[in-house]
Amino acid sequence: MRRLGIIRLERLFEHRSGLTSQSTIINWVRAAAEACDAVGLVAPTAPVPDDEAPRGWWHPRAGDRVFPLPNASGYARVARISGRITLQITRLRREFRTVLCRAPEHGNFVVMPLLNLLGFRPVVWLVADRREMRKVHAGRRGTGAWMRIALGLSDLNDAVERRWMARWPVIANGSELAAYARDLAPGRRDVLPVVSTTFRAEDRPAQVPAREHDGPVRLLYVGRLAPDKGLGTLVAALGIVHAAAPGRVELRIAGWAAHGEEERVRDEVRAHGVEEVVRFLGPQAYGPELFGCFRDADLFVLPSPSEGTPRVLVEAMMFGLPIVATRVGGVPDLVEEGANGLLVPPNDPAAMAAALKVLLNDPGYRARMAQANHAAGAAHTVEALAERMMSFIFPGQAARDVPAAAEPRRRPESRTPPVPLPPDGP
């Protein structure tokens, strides 16, 4: 039987951001429950409205269990509730032996040794490269005793994750993270690269939305407003494009900002003189509200300097949006240069502006990319991903009747050079 425990220490329900919200995460949990005979979930489940409590949304199979935790964001918070985490994972062990845990995650310096001590059969879902995340945040960490403690716990957490990922099977978001996991234990064969998605098959549009209009080309960014998302690069690229052809392009930014990040982005918008062509949409709830942003856009832009396999790219593909993205992490597993999007180096506004100009100048090219992305999106549903993961976690056991999930595309060793700047502008 497929009986799976799932451990997630970051908050499941997040109503402020709307983007990394309850709906996206719960879509995956529900799909995993459909692909298993029983599941148990250790996760923070509060705060939530009464009508959305775990017993309300949880998959109604006999044997499904929720082991609720307080929100465990941050190393200090994890340390304070480590006893509660230990208790809930011990209870999980009474009913489940196989368990899926995420990395990187703040609490793994507590969770991973405990899983080994209690005799679980763990599988790690590697979703991002903490080494790259640490580079992005270098210089923005502050000082003081609490910061030194947090950095010490971060280093401990990293060491614990590397130790156990070298011993346990790994599901990795994208081929680059899969290569990193294989390097931890050369010669291993227990690594599965996947394309991360939480998009349900029933939400995929039947065809590419109509996008003929007389206004400027509408660029869309969806995600957190944070230093590690590269919005400064995108705004600088927009400044280059806008200076060459005023009024030809508009940028819409959808997402939640923490710690004054929206004002920082607004400062960069003012510095590049593009206030009149940038719209801040704020948080968009996953579902019709967010999907409407994709339907109303002409082109999707992802400027991140570091990524795994971003779920937002799959969402853009489902709605038939051409993509301009940075060549980082698992992005090239989804975006094939010249076929369904254009790839540029990270932190390079000139290269991003050049790619944008290519697509602004050629509506037919954008239309072909839109059709390619919509067609490719059919293979990246959350139901197909869950079944592929469960087949890896429970080899040889019966598969559910769902479409096969697409593997990350094999990338050539040579890299396509940056898109050249068109000599005549848009």
C-alpha cells in the first residue's frame, strides 16, 4: 500500500501573499492523497478561517490524518517549538513509515536526525539551492547577536541537510538540482528530477486566450517582491526598452512584498523613469483572480538570479504566455531557447531588454511561442507530478490512472548566447 507521511514546516495557509497560498500547496497535497492509499501531514495549519480548517479541506479518505503545528518560519521559531515538532513526528511514525520532507527548510536540523532516529524511510524533496540563496542575500543580513545565532543555525541546518540528502532518495526540482544531489553521493541512482507544479488539469484553459488589442504590450511578473527575485534587473531592462520606444510596453507586478520591499522597487521604478508604465497589482489570490492576470498579459518575465523549477512558469505556460527568463536553476528545463521563450543571463538588464525587444518587434513570434507553451503545459499538471513522485517513492506498486508527467528536458552542454540587441530598436 502507498502510505505516505508529509512534513512541511513552513505555513500552509498564507492569506497575505495569495501567491504562495493555501490553494497552491493544498493542490499538491490533495493530488498526493489521490495517488496514495493514506497520507499523514505534519504542518502548520494556522491561522486559517474556521470554514477552511484542515478537517474541512482534507481529502476525505479513511486513514488520512493531520498533525497540526504552529507556524514554524525562521530558525528561532523552529527552536522554540522543537518539542512540538518531535511530538507530532513521533505520532506520525505510529501510522506511517515512508515520509517526504522538503529541503531547504529551516527546521531540518531538528527534523532529519529525528526521522533517522525513529526509523522512518525518508525521501527528500529538494526545491531550491540554498547556496545560491545565501549569495543573493549576502550583505543584507544585518549584525548583532541574534543575527550571529541565526547564521550559526543556518550553517548547522545546511550541514544536516547535505548529510542526510547524501543517504536518502531525493526528488529534485529540475536537472541542475538533481545534479547537485548526485554530487553529494557520486554514483547514486536514487535521484528523480521533476518539474514542480501545483496547477490542476481542470484549471487549464482549453485554448490560448485571445490577446489582440491596440495598447502597449503587457509584461507580467508574478511572485514575491524580494531581493532574491531580480526585480531591479527587470525594472532596469524596462527603462532601456521604454527609452527606445515610449508607450510600447507596460509592466504589471503581482505579488506580496515584505519588509519594505515594495517601496524599494518603487524607488527603482522612479530612478529609471518608468513610473507611468508600471502597475503594482498587489497580492492576487490563487484562482480566478490570479488567472485573470495571466489572461490579460501578453508576455511573462522571470528575472530571478536563482530558482529551482518555478511553478509560476508552468502557470504562464498554461495560459499560453511567451516567456523571457533568466538562465538559472531548472528554468531551462521548462523554457527552450527560441521555441517557447528566450533565456538571458541573470543580473543583466541589457540582455533582458534585448530579449524583450525581439518579442516586441515580432507579434507572430510571440503567437507561435504562445501556442507552444499552451501545448507543453498539458504535461505539467499537479496530478501527473504527484503520480510520478509516488511511483518513485513506492516503486513497483500500482499506479493511478493519470497522464504521465513530463520529465525535465535534457539540456545541451553548450549555452545559447544572449539575444543580440536589435539595431533599430522596437
